[in-house]
Amino acid sequence: MAGAGQPGAAGGAGPASGSGAEAVGYRRLVVPLLVPAWAVVGLFMVLPVALMVVYSFLTREFRGGVTWEFTLAAYDQFFVNRGLFGDEPPRLEWTYITIFWRSIWQAALATLLCLAIGFPTAWFIATRPRASRGVWLFLITIPYWVNLLIRTVSLRFILRDNGPLNEALLALGVISKPLGIINTDLAVQLGLFYSYLPFMVLPIYAAVERYDHRLSEAAADLHAGRWTILREIVIPAIRPGIVAGCILVFVPCLGAFLAPDLLGGARNFMIGSLIDEQFRGSQGNWPFGAACAVILMTMVLAVLIAQARAALRGAGR
Amino acid sequence: MTLDIADRAFFTLLGPSGCGKTTLLRLIAGFEDLTAGEIALFGQPIAGLPPDRRPVNTVFQNYALFPHMTVAQNVEFGLRMKGVPEPQRRARAVRMLEMVHLADLAGRLPAELSGGQQQRVALARALAPGPRVLLLDEPLSALDLKLRQAMRVELKAIQEETGITFVFVTHDQEEALSMSDSIAVMSAGRIQQVGTPREIYEAPVNRFVADFIGETNLVPAEVERVECGTARVVLPGGTALACPAAPGVGPGAHHVSIRPERVTLSPAGELAATVERVVYLGSDLQLMTRLADGAPFAVRLQNAARVAVPAPGAAVRLHLEEGAVRLLAD
Amino acid sequence: MRGVRHYPGFGAAAAACLVLLYAPLIVVTAYSFNASTSITAWGGFSWRWYVDVFTGPEAGRFGLAARNSLIIASVAATLATLIATAAAVAMIRGGAFRGRTVTYALINLPLLVPEMVIAVASLIFFTLIGLPPGLLTILIAHVTFCIPFAYLPIAARLSGIEPGFEAAARDLYASRWQAFRLVLLPLLGPGIVSGFLLAFIISLDDFIITNFVKGAGMETLPTAIYGSVKQGIKPNIMAISTLMLLTSIAFVTLSYAVNRIGQKTR
């Protein structure tokens, strides 16, 4: 047998590394394997979102339809107030901005609440013995997989004026009349917090699990106190996990529909309900609904881009 | 580079990691694409064939035993792919497992075996289809020392028993020297020397081979003249010696290799040196000395009762045994 | 050293977290066994609302919705799993290729875009191409947003399987297809099952997008429950909720168990 060739400078790595050769790789099949995913997501996700953007610039027709005439009317309606009859000098329209603003601070508050309880929970789980971590994580994840609608309905049932919470507190004599939580911003807040809490725990857990506790020991050895260590050493080290958790909570809270709809009542509109309303019945305004969705998507995109840039800067350090 | 591997031989590719020996093995197995040149097996070019069309099997470094199949199913896999009927391949698998002393573990899953047992299964699996060439990619590197030494003897025995050509890749020179009929020393993608273990160790052709295999003293030497297969060299300090010429080495500044164990202490020795330190190694003693020009020089003495060990700082004379000095190409 | 890992109160937070997450579910489950017609007063233990779910006045409506939900979830999860498996093989075993990053973003896009936006965009899209709302539109939307949920466990599993196994199979005379079918696929199996189960739950759970693209007269279990809850929470809703809750938990546990078993043969 004679071997003659020019073996490259490829390392002494074992057979496990690299599937460079076509013998085991799927290089030639990449396109056929990916075509279904490209087609489905491209056709039924990317294209619809693009059409939605176009739609937001179309002219509204009654009964939910549109005519294909370019107009800024939807965005004008969102931002500009020209009075009841459209003859007053343009002023900033506060109705929808207020709704968006309420969504933003509700989402931000829910994020903070989730962080306040999610961080210690994640830390606690990650510092358990390996065997019990799996059980804890499993328990934290299960509620996430339970239907969001059912979880929200449960919360509505509990918080109702004649629901178990009020009944129990009344029976115990803690309160003399129902708390009246349902249909308030507080109920919405509880709903958001409850819905997305697992999203905060999981990424922080992953970060703490990778954290090298010898860093804390080194800091303790250098006379740092427990909470100083947390602030100066731990939090900077696991920041990416915390940021990821915050985004995973903030983004869905921003566009949430079920919590404000079932717990908030008519006065506590958030973006989700506003958009939903535009597509219901003949009162709807599809271009305006599309415009609201475009604005929501832009806000989410801004958050994600800011995070990606921060992550890149962090990686470059 | 060109490399011929004799039929029925235990052939070893030896070199530091990153020298291209695994790539060469993967080229033979068909996992890397040949960009130029050719590979032939018993005269048949195989470069264009996919791995499943080459009469070559591999024992992988981490064994790559299929974790969802039993030991027997693993061993039968190659025969099954070749379309061998079930009774025959079952019998063959049993024979292979008997050869590696694992017949009673046929029903286990790989995860239930020790590292050494997994290694034997990998060997049985690769031998079962009856390849004409068996490729072994550092198969012993994951085992502990004791097991590794036992497997060396066993691998060599199996190779002799089956008469299959083994192409063995390793970075461990002791492994290479102890098992091989023939060794190719590789570095930086090139073959440096091909020869029997004795040739490689005792007559290295260049500095890389001399330095990589075993321990040696590389001493600068001035070649004065070369005639009739003998070179006359002058060592630092002015000692002049005769040693076998090396191909392609003419007069000028070169190096010679002197193995530490081919040097003895003798009042009539050719080289003057000062002892700096004595290192106790159990069966041996290593003297760290310096030559007259300050270059370090190691001497290895057997730890026999009669050996008088010089104290650090002592001036000694070193005698170079017959044939100890090898002239090297660069 | 346990000292630096221990923070006072963190254990209490973890316990509070579990209580908060489970209390509503437990309360609903408990009240689904309430014999009383008034949903607040406790009237003793009873199965009557479970009987009501299957035989009561709304049984037909919910039965139909449940059937639709199961059909949609089965078909959507199957298709999404097939697409995700093919994509994962290309992404993990295809080496470096142009557009890999874009493809990764594309596969995960349904996780990044808010549900409400997907719902609006899908409704507009189906209206524009003239596809009448119904089973088909729901199915298309579900397949799309299920892909990343199926993809994640499959890709995670696949990147844990070293290419050495396929190389060994090829070395032992297996064709490319045999190496895939006899070695890679069985090893990937737990990831595929896990991905399918998660996609199935996600499809079964979806309300917002389904509600937008379903059209009048078409109901899935969540939209039927929502419609009913809007009229007020009745005890039979608690029973249905409990049943769905148990289904979800069963599926997640199954998915988890499959993965655990899979890890042993890795």
C-alpha cells in the first residue's frame, strides 16, 4: 500500500472533531434539509410581518377591509389629535401613548418583581446538591407548560371579590370588606408577574450554575462581606443571565393580552387589548391595529438590539 | 511525501500531536478528502472511494462504540452492513469476542463496560469484517499505564495471529518501539524517517528524530571530511572522532547525537566534563554534567553496587562507547 | 465551603416562588371537586363537574373543541418536528455554510416576535391571500410557531452526539443512509420525542394566535374556554382546566423522562 498526498497541518484531534469530510457530514444536503424550515418560516412568518407593515400604511375601509391607497392615517391617529371634528390645530394625542406607557411600566414593574424573587430562587436552586437541582428546576418549569389561559383564569378566580382569597381573609377577620383587587392595575401586575416568573429563574439559574464560587471565597478571604460579594463579584459575573431573564420577562409582558384582558377590565387597557380590539367586529380598524403592532414590534426589536449590542460589547471586553 | 507500508506488518506512525499523522490515517480511512496525490491499497487506487467501500477498518481513539447497541450488536455491525447472514455473523462475533476475552459480556451495553473492555470491543468490532488493513488511532491513550502495557502485548499478539496489516498512530514512543515492525516518524506533515525500532532509535537520520525518540545529547560538531562512509568530526573542546557518515552531510557545522546510556565514566575518556548534579532514578542514575564549553551533557549510569558516584563539582572524563556518536542531518 | 454560597432569605424566596406558582393551580384543582353550584361556597367533595364536562349541556361544544385541538396539535407537532429535525441536522452537521446565522435567527424568530404581532400578521396574510379562516389557517400558524420549540431539544441532543459514531458506522460499511437510520436516528430519538411533546403542548396551549386566525364557528379548547370564561367562571370550567393542567403536566413529565433515559445511552 502506498500513501502519497499532502496532509494538511490538521491537528492530532480525534475522529470526534470536525466533520470536514463529506463521509460523515451533511454539507451537500444542507440546502434540501433547510428548505422546509426556510419555506415555512419565510412564507408564514417573515412575509406576513412584512405585509403587516405594508397594511399599516393602507386606507381603512368600513367593516374591517382596506383599500390599496397609501396613507399615514393610522400613525396620524395614533400620535396626533386634531380635535373631535378634525379642524383643530394638531396636538399630541395622548390616548394611545398612555396605553403604551401603561404597558411599558407594567412590564417593567413585573420584570423587577420577577427579578426580586427570581434571582434568590435561581441562586438557591443552583447551590443545591446536583441531584436535587433537577427536581427544583422541573418544579419551576412545570407551571410554564401549563396553559397560560388556564393560569390566568385561576388567578381571576382567586382574586375575585367573592373568590377564595377574599373569602379567606374575611373569614379570618383580616379585612372587613373585599379587597377589590380584580379589574385593577394591581391584578394585571400580579398576572404578569405570575405568568412569566419561570422565565426569570431559568437563565439566571444557568448563569449561577456556571459561576465559579471560588471567586466569592477569594473575595471573602480578602475581607469582603456577604452582600458586598454579591454586589461586587457575583452580579457582574452573572450579568448576562440576569439581562436575559429580564428580557424574557419584559418582552412578552409588553404585548401581553390575557392578563390585562381577564384581570384588568375595561379601564386597564394594555397594548395587547388595544390591538385585539382593532380586529373585532365592524368597529375594528385593521390598518390602525397593524400600526399598533408595528410600533410594538419596533419597541421589542429596540430592546433586543440593545441587548445584543451590550452582549457584544461584553464579549469584546 | 511517499510512504510504503508492507503487507502483514505492524506499522506505526509516530509523531507529536499536530504532525499530520491522524490526518494521514483519516485519509486512508476515507474521512478526509485527498487534495493531491493518491492512495493505493494492494495496488488498487482508493482515493475516490467513500469509507464504506474501502476494505479498511478503524479503531477510533475514543472507540465510538454505538451506545444504543449491545457489545454483540456492535461487533456484528460491519458484517450486517456487508450483508452477511445472521448465523454466520453471530458466529464470527462470538469468535472475535473470544479473541479479546469478552465472550461473556456480549449482551452488555458499552456504557456498562470499563475503559479497557470498551477498547477490546472496539478492536473486535473493527476486526470482525476481516479488513485487509486495520487502522488504530491512538487506541491506548485513554487507558491507564498498567492496562496500556498489557494491551501492547495483546495487540501485537493479535496482529501476528490474524496477519492483518496494522497501521497504528501514536505520539507515545515507547508504544511505537515496543510493538512495531516498522515505524514512520512524522513531523510538520512530513515523514522524517522510516525504519525498524532499532534503526529509528540507534541510527536517527536527523535532529528531529534523534531528539523526539528517547533522550539524547545533541552536541554541535564540526565535520572535517567525509570519506569511505566515515566522517571525521571535531567536538567542542577539540576532541576529534570518527563516526559513520550520514547521507547528505558534508563538511561544515553539524550536530551529533550521543545517547546518555552509551557514555561511561573512565579516566581515559575522550570528553572532559564537570558534574553539576546527580539525579537518582531508581534503576539508573542520571549525571547532569557540563562540557568544557559549558554545554549541558547528560550521562546515564546503571545503578549497580559497584558504581562510584561522583560528587557534584567533580571533574570527570566521559568515554563514548563504540558507535555511540551519530552524525545528524539538520 | 458552604459559607459563600449561602444567603439568608434566599431559601425562603425559593419556597415563596413555588407557592406562588402552584397556589392558583392547586386552588382551581380543589374547587373543581366542589359539589356546590355556587363556585365560591364549598359544598363538599364531588365528581359532578367532571361528569358535567362529558355529559352536561356544554359537553358537545367542548368535545368538538377538544377534538379540534388534538387534531391541530398532533398534525402541527408532527410537521414541526419533521421540519425541525431536518433543520437541526443541517445546522449541527452541515459544517460552516453561508447563511447559517441568518437561518438560526429565522428558526428562532417565532420566539422573538411578540405573539400579538404574529397573530395580527397571520390574520392579515391569510386575508390577503384569500385563505378562509378555519382548521387550515390555524394549522399553518401552529406549525410555524412550533418549529423553534421542537428545534431546541433536537439540536441540543444532536450537538451532544459526536460525529465519531457516524464515522465508525461508515467505516464499518454502512451507507450514508444506513449510518443515519441505524446510528444517528436512534441516538437522536429522545431529542425528537422531547421536541414533539413540547411542540404538542405549545400548540395545545395557544390562545392568542388561534383566536385571530380561527374564524367564526371554529373553536379550539382554549378559545372555547375563553369564550365561556368571558360569560363568568362556571364550575365546569374548573374541571376542564384541571384536566388540561394534568395533560400538560403529564406531557412535560414524559418529555423530561424520555430525555433522562436518553442521557443514559448517550
